[in-house]
Amino acid sequence: MARTSLSVARLPVDPLGIIGLLALVALWWGLSQFHFLSRLALPPPAGVAAAITQNFFSSSYLANYHLGYGGLAGNLAYTISNVVVALAVSCVVGVALGFASARVELFRAFADPIMLTAGTIPILVTAPFFLIWFGTSRSAQIALLILFDVTIVYLFAQRAAANLDPTYVAAGRTLGAGPMRIVSDVYLKGALPEVFGGIRIALAGAWGLEAFSELLGAPKGVGRVIQAMAAEMDSQMVFAAIMTLAAVAVAFDVAIGGAFDFITRWRRRARL
């Protein structure tokens, strides 16, 4: 039994997750096939799949709504680039501030009220203000994502550094490690697993927030596609945009989870 559970744990994908996804698609097909809901409210999966394949790499249909000739892929690239840039900036800023606040009481007394206040304000409430301040350029979406991501990464990095066993720091100093080596080899590596958890949570929320910010005003992007297609009552294309964004979000989460497991592979060796 233990050997079977270990082999399942080593699979690259969760078979139960695939079964759940197939069950969801089957439920969707059944609801649309037997007309429990109108096709305007719930288009069939086959129609959504056809809309994705026909409009993915190029689409004159989307170009008619000033969404570019790159189809869904071009709009996805805009959304992905905003999310990735904001996450990269937030990781650097959030981790640095979180570690500093965990070890410097004066800085923590200054930074905590700001970060906790930013974390308690509903991010969707602040979105219109970013639109007013930055306009409809992509800087408005990126700034909003940075505010959201930095808050999450900061809190996880602060908690991870504060929970780190001081024995490791003392051992590093005993072995002659200087302040920079303590930060890189003790704080950073010891806090990585918990920080990675915060990064994945920030990334998961960033996709929906980016799409919402594009709804308020953006030259392109998946959210802009959803807005234009919803105005035309084209629910099939709305679902196509949502499904492609969901697939990208899942793919990024799996890829980052795999990268994190590889970077922190020393944890598996420690368990063995």
C-alpha cells in the first residue's frame, strides 16, 4: 500500500484531478446537450472548442473589434506578459521587504501598517483609481497587480523568515558565514518553501485580477476580449476566452510548482 501511494505521489499529474476535470466537462456537456440552459447562457463544449481553434492564432472576427489580428493567442500574450512582469517585480520587492521586516523591528513597525492596510483594502475597489491615475495603458494593470502580489509575498516572506529556527543562523555564524552568506544560504534557502507558497497564491489571484483590470480599460488582452464579446452577446467566444485563460493559469501553476520542487529538491533528500 505504501509503495502504491508513493508511486501515485510521483506522477507528474494527479489522476484524481483529471477525473474531476472530465466529470466537470461531462456535466457541462449534459447541461448544454439536454437544454437545461439556453445556448446563450451555456454554449456546448464542442462549440467553444471550435471557437478556440478557429480564432486562436489569427482572427479577423476579433480584429473587427480592434483586438488585433493575433487572435486569442495575441491577447493571451498581452495578459501573460503583464502577469509575469508584475510577479517578477513583486517577488524581488516582497521578499526583500518581508525579510527586512522579520529581522529589523524598527522597519517592521514602519512597514507592517502600510502592508496590512493595503492587504485589507479590497483590490477590486482600488482598480478604478489605478485607471484614473495611469489611464488605459498597460501600466495601470501592472501597477494594480504589483500592489496585490507584493502584499501577499511580503506577508509570506516575513512569516517564513520569522519562523526560521535561529539555530541555523547561529550555526552559519559559527562556521564563519558573513551577513550576506547568512541571508543567501540561511534565510533565503530556509524560507524558500513558504515563500514559494505565497508566490503561487499571488500568481493564482493575479490572472483573474488582470482580466478584471482589462475589463475596465485596456487596448487588448483576454479581459478586453471578454468585454467585447459580452457586449455582442457572443457567449461562445466569451467561454473560449475564459477557457484559454484558465488553461494558461493551470499550465503556469504546474510549471512553477515543478520548478519549485526542483529548486527545493533538498527537502526530498532530507525526508529520505
